Amino acid sequence: MTTLAGKKIVVVGGSSGIGYGIAAAALESGAELVIAGRSADKLRVAAKRLGGAGRVTAIAADMANEADVSRLFEQAGSFDHLVATAGTPPPNYPIGETDMDFVRGFVDGKLIGAVMLAKHAVRTLNKGGSMIFTSGINKDRPPVPGGSVVSAVAGSFTYFARALALELAPTRVNIVSPGWVDTEMWDEIVGEAKTGYFNEMGERVPAGRIARPADIAPAYLYLMQNEFMTGETVHIDGGQRLV
């Protein structure tokens, strides 16, 4: 296992949720950070909260816009690890009522966005570095009705990483697959119903509760530090796949 001291990590989606949790954990481990996301205001607030004595840079960029993605890595300069957690609320329509414009936007932001990140990251990613993308529990436990699209997109990341790990070797490429995590996105998806959802699921999962971002962040740090892990999907869901 290597240390993160002195390493530069680009965290896409680092202003909130899981991404912010990863940024905080990496900063505590001695890393230098570039946090990226669509909202300059949210990034500014996150950078202030993180502190880091000058070790945090915030860059606003839309992961669905290739010019923005290219500019992100030009501004970030050489770096050691890419972490991508950014996403938008998934489509939840029954297949017969699917809003195709919404689906295209979701796929562009999640899957096509990951492809663009990889395309432009390789130009400045240091030898021995890694890329870590995020899928999720919906590939294993798709919500019904309406889970077909998000399940297909989440599941595709495993195969994306396996192929990319071969193509980019010795650069390592891995996936983290969380279960439900208490983040701001859940407030957007279900609003006030979140408490009920979380209480019900928390009673079912073997871990006994819903995860917080701080519970998930160590999986990403492990994949950055372990130089012999590549092409893998790490599940960190409190046993949610089992129920």
C-alpha cells in the first residue's frame, strides 16, 4: 500500500455527497486535491469547508461538455488519481412511459461523461496512477418499475473498467459500487419521504443502517493506494445486495 501524502487527486463531484467525503478523507491522508463539479458556488463552499491550507483547488466544469472536461485537466495539470462520483437523479419511468430526452441526458452525464473523463485524463495522469468510477446498487437490485435504464448504466461500468484496465495498463482502473448513501441527491429524489425510506431499508440491511459518505470514502482510498488492484468492482453496500 502506498501513501497519499504528496499525491494529487482529481475528484469529480467533490463538492457534495460521496465525492466530498472522499475529498475530506484524502485531504486528511495528506493528498493535494482538485475538486470539480458544475456549480462554482457549491465548489467554493466545499473548498472553504475542506480547508487544507492551500491544498484544495476548485474547478467548475460540466462533465457532459467535452470542452469543459478538456479544460478541467489542462487546469489541473499532472495528477495521480482520478475519482468520479458526479451524477444526476436517475430516470424512474416505467419503460412504456420513458422520457427519452431525460434518459439521453442521464446517459450523457454518467456513462458518456466517464468516457470523456478517461479520454482527457490520460494526457496528464502520472505513471502508476489510477482512475476510479462509481456505479451503484441499482445494477444488483434494480427498482421496479423504472429501474431498467439506471441498472443498465450502472452495470456497464464493470465492463468499462475491465477493458480500460487492459488498454491503459499499468494505469489502474476500478469501480466502487455503493448501496444507498445519505446524500443531498436523495433529498432531490424523494424529498421528505427520505426518512421513511432510510428507516425501512436500514432495518433490512445487515449493517443495520444507511451509509454516510464517510463510510464509503475508505473504499476509494484503498483503490488509490493498492497498486495491485485493477479492473475490479468493489461493493460497499452494508450487505444491501443480499436482501
